[in-house]
Amino acid sequence: MSRAVDLTAAAARFTERRLRVRPVDQSWQERAWAFYDNVPEVRFAAQWVANAMSGARLVAGRRAEDGTIEPAPDGHRATELVTGIAGGPEGQAQLLGDFGPHLVVAGEGWIVIRPSIAQGHVSGEEWRVLSVAEVTQQGGKLVAEIDGIPVTIPAHDPDQPTDSAAPVAIRVWEPHPRRHLEADSPVRSSLGLLEELHLLNAAVAAIARSRLTGRGVLLVPKGARFPTSPAQGDAEDDLLEVFMQVAETAYKEP
């Protein structure tokens, strides 16, 4: 039997102390998501990881000296907490699958937990995966965009009592070796090659669509005349204008 492969990432809850950390430059993530939208290979890789992660099973346990995992017994507090994540195994599979593309493309994402309030009491929780573009920091709080609605998430203060009715934001990311707080991803190291691939595809498309590019040289005898169009009136024929009309017609009706 093959040994299970470990998938590791860093995770941290949004707290008061993290407000004082100097933000890192993650502008490359916009380019990475653009390639996810436009390059099929990037989307395929992200979806492959998502499918693999959705098949994982979350268990509470501890690693033994021989490297195996010893599951916590039923009724243990850790087992109860893990079982309740995202409402159970089905919700956990959806949660892990949704997070797969974020680790491949941007290298980070957010998990937002919103308590459900019924008759003044917490009746459940809603777990959502959001991208870095959907969560912004405004002053001493986060604002998450969920289904088009802004949701304010206060910073958690570990020295103060916990508000069970307040939403929670957890940042999950693949740490960069050079700086732990900075996210890293497979797409980040491929941005240069992906840009070249995008330009080559654009060049091929331009050549395929154009009837004037790369078609050789047309020799025209001196004194040759082309029919004039009604718009030209009595003006002399224009060879370039005729070429442009032919090319435009061929582009619209290949």
C-alpha cells in the first residue's frame, strides 16, 4: 500500500496582532487568476488538485513516533470539533474541493465562518471559501464579499472574551521559502512561460484570421487599374483600399 502524501499549508486567524504586520506584495495573483481564466492547462491543474482534495477525509488524531496517525477516540473533544467542520463529511469535501484552485493559482485564500442566529442563539455555522480578491482589510476589520453582500469581520482579540455570534476569518496559504507570510504557488513560477504561451496563441490567431499577413508578395504591373467604388467618385483607384475591403470581407465571412 502506498504511503499517503502530506499536503501542508499555513493557516492563521485574523487577529488584532496581525493588523500591525506589514502587508506583502501579492499583485502577481491577479495575473495568475487571469491565466486560470484563459489558459486551459492552468484550469485543468487547479481542478485536478481540487478533485483530489475533495476526496480527503478529516480526522482528529496525533502522529505517532513511527509516522502513523493515531485517531482520537469517539467522544473526544477534538473528534467532536473536527466532525463539526463545515457540517460534516459532505460539507468538508465541498470545502476542501473549493480550496484546491486557490492553492494552485494564488497560493492562498480565506475561510470565512458565519454563525447562523435563530431566536437570539447560534444554531449553526456556514463555512465559505473566498479568494483574496473577495476579502479586503479596512482599518481594524475585514470586509468579505459573500454572494455580493459585504460582511464585516472584526479582528479577534485573544485577550478578550470570544463573541460566538461574530464571523471568523482564517487565512490559509502556501508559505514562500523567502518570506513565510508571503504566498507561493505553482502558477507563480510559471507566469513568464504562461505569458509567452498567451502571446504565441494570440499571434497564431492573428495569422489565421488575416488574409494579408504572411501571404507573400503580390506583384502588380505598372499602370494596372482597379475598379473604383462609388464612394471614390472620379478619384483614382486605391490599391490599398481594395485590399482592405477584401480582407475585411474575408474576416467577416471566412
